Amino acid sequence: MGRAKEIIVKVIPSKIANEFVKKHHYSGKSVNSVLLSFGAFLDDKLHGVMQFGNPIMKSNVIGLVKDTQWNNFLELNRMAFDNYLPKNSESRCFAIAVKLLKKNAPHVKWVLSFCDATQCGDGSIYRASGFCLTAIKKNEGVIRMRDGLITHKTAFMPGLKGATAVKRKYNWQEGKAVKRQLDELGAMELQGFQLRYIYLIDKTCKITVPILPFSKIDEMGAGMYKGEKITLKKSQNA
């Protein structure tokens, strides 16, 4: 494993984590729902961030694992690393973060995460970390505005926290149909896929939806690595 053993993972302030995410995450954005941020350090410098928090629509996903209570799970909202760390460091850092969660937040039983195979990747890090693939669906939410801004349709949903700045930018009219306004603004839906992964911290928990074989990614043409369409076989050799 080489120098990967020297990596130190610890909780860091959200301000520091958000600054790193904005610089190194493909989206260039942090999210407002983060509750906990872990930093990955090597040679006394920050080289990676993992942020956990609540899903945007928590009630829609709580039933993915049997008998889940409201505080029993988190979403891995953001994972961003620079190129300094050794290969495969991401999976090691996630494993350490899980150990810290088990010790300090034993009520958290599982972790949810989504992969953007429209702009970024199909989840090679998650597969290497032991996540289960539970859904692949065509993108129905990521859009490009006429001025080039890439965002999600949920940013325009009524009452969503953190969407105020986006709505203000486009003079959004509350009460007017979302689809109609997006059409008027020239929003274009991007072609691609979204993949959903689940990691069971508590191995006694039961996932309530079908677990898909990773080969399903190639069957549906959903493979992506660093923003480029690719098959799993090729990405494993990348």
C-alpha cells in the first residue's frame, strides 16, 4: 500500500472543507446539507475531503434499508481529492472515515451516495470501497442554462434551502410552473446517467431494493470515468 498508510483522516471545519471542495470537485460547488467533513492529510497538508450530510429528499430514500430511523443514515454528499495522494487512496480514506463513524456516531448504520455519470464518473471508488449498486437511471435533473451554468432542476423547486442565489440570478418567479420557466430560460437537459450506491456500516442491515451487478453499468451504457464515456473494463485499466 506504500505511502497510503501514512494518510491521516480526521474531522475538519466545514469552511476549510468547502474551500477545498470548490477547488477540486468537478462541480466546483459545496452543498448546504453537510453535517460532517473529513480531511485526508499527507505530509501535513490537506489533499482530500469527504463530506457527509442529509439527502435533499430524505423521506424518499429512508426506506432503501429496512427499519431505518431518521438518524440512522447519511449521504456522502461530496468526495474530492487532488492528485498528490497515492493511487487507491480514496477507498482507504473512506474506510477510515467509516471506522470513525462507527466509533463516534454508532447510530449511523449506512451511507448513501449518488454518482453523476453525466459529467463525472460511474463510481469506481465506491465499488472499490464495498458499496452496493442499487440503481442506474437516465439523467432527468442535470441541466445547462443558456449562460453555461450547470445545475440541477431541484435548485428551482419551491422552498428548497440554498437555492435562493440561483433563483435570484434568473429572476425566478415563485408560483409559476418550473418546467415552463426553465424552457423560457433555455435550460437544456444533459444526456447521461445517475447511479445510486449504498454502503452498509452495520452489516446486519437489509437493503430493500434489488442489488445490481456492476456489469449492468456497461449493459446500460452508463460507464464514465473523469467525464468521458467508457466501459468498466477500460476504466479499470485507466
